Amino acid sequence: MGQTNMKKREFFVFIFTLFLSLGAFAQDAFHYTHFDMAQVALNPALSGGFDGTARIGGLLREQDYGMGFGQSVTPEFFVDAPLIRGFRKQDWVGIGVAFLYDEQKISSEDGKNELANKLAVTNSFGGLSYHFALDKKRKNVIAIGIQSGISKVHFLNQLIIPESIKNSIDNPGIPINKEDPEPPFHKKKSNRLGYTIGTVFTSKISNTKNLRFGLSVSSIGYFQRKLRFTTFSIYQMELTNGLILEPRVFFQYLQSSWEGSAQILAGMKLKKPKPMTIFAGLGYNPVNGAQFLLRTDLDKIRFFYSFDFNLNPDKKAVSGTTSAMEFGASYILKIKKD
């Protein structure tokens, strides 16, 4: 009887360790269908890159909520603003801060709460950006940005786990030793995230065409984290019939792992009941499958919603049809000045 319980416990520890290893990529990677709505987290050069006094936004993503082990909830909140004028009249400096919280459910397969717990990761980061206008009318702007922050990893409840698993959480990259003793672990652990640098090019090609392209590198100067390379591109054009097309691509590379998505949105301007533009579109991500996106642009407010549809039969059998759902909003505050 004792050996049976020991084998069950070792099995649960193995499953628990497996999902911790999967979570290591989740902590370092960027997972949002509406990638351009997590402005500060996507690229520090986007901070302050808009016309207004301040911008406030947030989104909530729920991933794999059909899975007992992989369920995760990830809210993100950010604030950014153009701070001061740059060295030239047409240049300016931006600032941005963001808070990202990721909570992943971990429980035993038989539902007995032997490993019932939640692993939580909290990231807080901020930075500055410089926007260099290539012309006096600011139709073409190159921005560069840098940011840093801290990360906290902890369990929401006390849990008995091997010491090597604790070390693996505190210091990513350290191998796990199955022979370690089992002390309690429930304390918070803070780690510096290193630095992220990025650049963004924005071009107003004409009154009906706009282009934005960005590239960033994360975890610079932190030897225990792998470098993450992220790039995105958004092109928007308005056709003669009033239809707006917005093709978008996103790609990130983290050592041997990569993730990307390709999307196309179609929008239509409406005058009643209020002037607004409504977008609907489709996308594809090899990890999360097909993407369905909705967005509404008002004068200063933007609302958005999306859900990812599983296409992998094996994953669909475990986590269900919907692999992720996401919604949020952003608001640009404009204060008139003399």
C-alpha cells in the first residue's frame, strides 16, 4: 500500500514538473491574440506613440480553460504617455508602465487536491522611448525604447515539493534532481527581468494608408533567461468603397521555440448611432489554431474581443473547442492646452 501511494505521488510530481517546464516558456513569451493592444509589453518603443495626453488600457486572456492542468488567466494593464519634447520640435519622449499577472491552475489528475494549487507570476515593468520624426509633419517616425522590471513567482497556497523544483522556479535553467528532499515552498521570489530594447517605424503613407513595423529583444543582461526576439507589422488601407483592410503579422522566437500569427481585419465606418469603425477578422496561430477577432474604434475608446478555436484533434479532446478567449479596452485621454 505504501509503495502504491509513493508511485502515485511520484507520478503527480512528474506531471507537476512537466507543467512547470511548460510554464517557463509562458513566463518569458508573449501570448496575446490582440498583440497590438498590449502596447508597453509588446515593444517599449510604442510607449507614447500616439496623439493625446495619456493612454490607459488593459486586457484579459483566459487560456485552455477546459484543461485541469493547463488553465491560466492572464490580465494585463498599462499606462503610457508622451512625456516631453525631444531635442527637436518634432521629436518627443514617451514613458510607459505595465503590470502583467499570470495564474495557472495545477491539480492532481484524480481530483484529490494532493497537488491542488495555483502558480502565479507577476511582472511589473516600465521604460522610456524616443520618437524621432523624419519630417516636420511627423508622417514618418522612428522610435527606440528601453525598459526593465521585476518578476515575482509564487504559489498561492503552501505546497510540499522537491527542493530542486523550487530551485528550478527561482533560477530557470537549473536541472531538476528527483532525489532531493521535500521542504515546503510558498514564499514569493523576485527576479530582475533584465532589459528590453525595441524600435518601431510608423509611416502615414497617405490619407488612406498607414504602416507600422516593430522589432524588440527581451531579457538582455539576465543570464538565467533566454533572449526573446519579437517582431510585428500592421498595414491599414481604406478602399474607395469605404471598406478598411488591416493585414497584421506577429512572430516571436525564444531559443528553440517560436510562435507566430497572421491576421486580416476588415472594417466599416458607421455614422449612426455614433461615428465609429467596426472591425471583424480571422487569423491563424500554429499553437492556438484559428483566431476570430472583433474590434470597435470610437473617438477615443477602443473595445476588442477574440477567441481562438482549436484545430489540433489531440488538444481539442483535452481542452475543448475554444483554446483561448480575450477581451479588453483602451482609452486615450486628451487635455486641451493653450
